[in-house]
Amino acid sequence: METALKNIKELSVADRPREKLIYLGAQALSNTDLIAIILRMGNRSTPLASICRSLVDAIDNNISNLDALSVSKLLKSKVLER
């Protein structure tokens, strides 16, 4: 999912986060994949792949930084919509 995709559906079935989890296990998932599984879908204006990349950038690709994000930071990185 690290490529410049607009939509998860553009990935081959084997590269989609949920399928990776099922067939390869949690250890095969990137932080972007984990976030995609948690969020499940994008919003009206932004596809899930873009949201996940923005969120991973906002946490410096360190999932443990996720709890430090404020709502305003999430809105600024376009992870959340008003």
C-alpha cells in the first residue's frame, strides 16, 4: 500500500490489507495496512489509501505515536473531515 494509489481496490487482492492479515498474519502488515484495517473506509473527499498515508506521515511511521495526535492535527492532515 506504499505506492501512490487512490483506492484500496486498485491493489491486487493479495496486497490488500485485510487479505494480507488473513493469509500472512499481522506480522506481514505495515503501519499503513494496520491503519487501513482500523479505519475501514475513506471519507467523501479522500480515499482510504490517501488518508492512511497522511496519518502514517503524521505519526512519523511510528504507530505508538498515534495516541499523541490531537483532533486538530488529524483535521489538518485531512484524516478527519468536519
